[in-house]
Amino acid sequence: MADNAPGFVWRLKGGDAPTDTVVHEYGDHLLINFSVWESREALWNFTYRSEHLPVLRRRREWFHHIAEPYSVMWWIPEGTIPGLDEGMSRLARLRERGPSPEAFTFRDFHEAPAPSLG
């Protein structure tokens, strides 16, 4: 669904099939959903205002409840594709230090940094 949504840029895929999961070294009980979007609004609209919402509402049928943050956002320069290691590092930062401009959530959002003039 995400691949065709307005504002979608890229997502880490485990193969060519839409249901292929990402192979990683972070434990067998972790499903990776790692993507890049043009804006917060584009991601919000996909997450909460598209055909994705009914699936999201059923997440408790498939996943354990986690008491700590399990998703993280951060700003990247246009044209950049982040690595999974960076994503896991940002998630660890959010869990350890709380929201900041380097690691935040929809609830504790931080605006994009101002472009440098240099």
C-alpha cells in the first residue's frame, strides 16, 4: 500500500514480493518496517487516513504490546537513503533519552532543521 501512496519515497524490502520481510540481526520477534517519506503529513495521511488504517487497528492481533517506543522518525537530507543500523540507533536513542530533534515520534514531533545558508 505504501509504495503507491502520495509522498512515499522508499522502503527497505526483504524481496520483490509485497509480503517479503526484511532479514536482520535484531532478533526473531522483530518485524522491520523502514521507510522514507517526503513529509510528516504524507506519512500521517498514509498511516491514519488511507486503507492502511484498518490494518493498523488490527495490529494487536499480530503483535505483542510493547511498553517502550517501537517506532522512530528523524529528518534526512533529500536524496538520502538511511541504513537499518542508523534506524536502530535512532530508536535506541529515543528509548534512552526521549524525544529530540535526532529521534522523535508523531506525538513528540520536531520540525525539520532550517536549511544551511553555507
